[in-house]
Amino acid sequence: MVKKLPDTLVITSCILLFFIGLTWVISAGEYQREVVDGRNILIPDTYHLVEAQPQSITSFFTAPIEGFIAAAEIIAFIFIVGGAFGMLTTTKAIDAGLQKLVAWSNKKSSYKKVMIPFVIVCFSVAGATFGMSEEVLIFILITLPMAKALKLDPIVGIAIPFVGAGVGFAGAISNPFTIGIAQGIAEIPLFSGWEYRIFIWGIFTLIGVLYIMHYISKIESNPQKSVLNTSANIIEKQQPEVIDFTFKRGLVLMLFLFGILTLVIGVAQYQWYMVEIGALFFVIGFLSCIICGIHANAMSDSFIKGAKEMMTAAMVIASCKGILIVATEGKIIDTVLFSISNLMNGLPKYAAAEAMFLFQSALNTVLPSGSGQAALTMPITAPLSDLLGISRQVAVLAFQFGDGLTNLIIPTSGVTMGVLSIAKIPYEVWLKWMSPLLGILMLTAGVLLILPLYINLL
């Protein structure tokens, strides 16, 4: 039985204190960098010690504020999107649509077994192609009530989009924020090796679907087996309000689906990010209220209520960003990178590849940013792979696995902790549920990383 851990904000505060302490213990150092295509790229063999920059205890109080400033875009994004979903929710269109979907899936158990995997695969495709990550915070607001209506616990509600997008992200095929940047820095053709990556994506997605469906089957046969204890029984006893599926609510759902299609096209073709996506959902929320005839005051109230529900998630994201600021200003990230990369020299091919994977996984707890991690490590691991006789594609793959898989569990990820905050699921509960799946995925990734070393797959 997992012991109860402190609140999410207490955990991030403790991690912040730990990193402040590390700036007093670890030697400060830096690599030289150059700007290439607007990105700061680390130059190998330029590591040097610099004057120590230990962070004082005052940074414990200033870092979260600096985190708010640094993460202003994503925090504004979740407030706007939360408010937009507040407006969309007040129309009750999604509730009515979900009740229709649930009623259909409840006709036969086989229907449910088709619907849920289909939705998981959709999220996985989004993670693999355009790098869905922060956007998961949007869809949690849909899948949580869907799980509740299906008499499943909130773990399923967050697993469907979060694990779905997460395994897709780790098995990325054309993610411009990870594969695109990493392959560009490694000087190999953009999105090359896609054939093997599709195979990887399929394996990861299958594992995720089977794990979630096994859990669903287990709690359906015995609700007491839910990791949330009696929550499944509570959900089962609740009788939701029956909402009519009217023509106007049908129009709102069509508007929402059109908006999702626009989101996919905008991200894939026009490089939309948080500003454009946030604006898109604000328009969807606003037009939804207009369609259903909701007056201005009620529209404003629903927006404020939706944004208010995102406050805890915003605080967690700011705190996580503050941790990274402390590590950066303390100049210890490059030192950690230099020390671990030196340990890889002289290792056999398979051991070096696995070491890269484990290194990227460990680094992701400090730097949970795919693009930032690629810019920081690929200039070292790419030439290192040449010295070890390893394909640069394998070095990119090690980065892809290390960055993607651990995102599902690390407490320094603003998305991970934000998702748990929205669903009100304690971190220790998620850790208990997710650990077996992560272990399976990590072992699978290790095998998939070794195969290209001996078979021409990339």
C-alpha cells in the first residue's frame, strides 16, 4: 500500500529546496553555445568551470514568481481554455452528447471495448504527429465526466487522453518539437526513419490500450479494486441529470468537432501553439453560448468559474518552472550533462545506447522540455554516437524515449501535475497505478533501442 504523500504544491516546494541545495554542492559549469536558426545550440568540447552561482534561500520565494513570468504563456493558456470550457459546459452540449455515447456503449459491453480504445488511439496519433502535450489539459475536462458516466473511476478519465497522448509522444513519428529539432541538430534528414518509428508507435500504443482496458475490466468486475478505493462505488451510485440532446446542442457539438479539426490543421500546417489554440477555444466557447442563447452575464460567470478551476494547475506549473529557473541560474545543468556524458565513453554499443536512454530519462526530471532537452543534449550525444560506432538515429531514438516515457510520471512536469490537480488525484495514487505500465514501456523501449544496432531498421 502506497503511503500518502504531501500535497502537490508541497512536493514541488520540497523539490525546489533540493535544487537550491544542489547549487551549493555541484560545481558550476557551462558549455559555449551558438545561435542556429534562432535556437541556442550547445557546442561540444567547450565545457568549462565558471564562478559558482549558489542560489540563496530567498530564491525559494522568488522562483515561483519567476516561474509564473516564465510560464506566462501556458498559464494564460490554461486560464483561457478553462474559461472557454466553462462557457461550453454551461450549454450542457457535451453532457448530452456523452449521455448519448454512454447509452450506446452500455447497450453491449463490446461497444465500450471498442469506443475507449478508439479514443485512446486518437490521442496517441495526436501525440505522435504534432506533439500533443499541454493540450491534454483541455481534454481532461471532457474525459473525466465521460469516465464518470461510464461508471469508471477518475484514473480512467485521465488515462485515456494523458497516457494515450503520452505513449504517442514517446513513439513520435513526426513530432516537430522533439524529433524535428533532434534530427535537425544531429544533421540527419528530417523525420527520416519514420517506418521504424511507426512500428514503435504501434507497440507503445498497444501496450497503453491493453493496460487501460485491463484496469477497466478489473474495476468493472470488482469496484473495490480501484486504486481510488471506494471512488468507483461512489460513481456507480450517482444518478446524473438526464439532459435532452436538442438541435442547438447538436450544433454546439458540431462546432466543437470542427474546432478540433481546425486545431489539428493549425498545429500541423501553420505551427499554431498556445496563443492560437487558446484563441480558437475561446471562440468555440463564445459561439457555443451564442448558439444556445445564453445571455452575457451568464456567459461571463461561466467563463470565470471555468478559469477559477484552473488555479491549482497554474500554481503547480509555475512552481515546476521555478525549479528549472533555479537549476539554470545556479549553472548546474551543464555540469550534470558533462559528467554523465563522460561516463558513456568506452562502453559497448548496446550499453552506450541504453546509457543514453537512461541519461535522457534522468535528465528529463530536471529539464522536462522536449525541445530544450534536444538543444541541450543532441550536440553531445550525436558526435558521441559517431565515436562509439552508433547511428545518430539511435541517439535520437534514445532521446525520444527518455524524454517521452518519463513525462508520464515525473513530478517536475507541469502537465503531469496539472492533470492530476484538475482530476484531484493524489500523486502517490497515480504513481501506484502508473509504475507497472511505465516499467513495461521502459523495458520495451530498451529492446526497441537495441534492435537497430544490429539490424538495419533506421
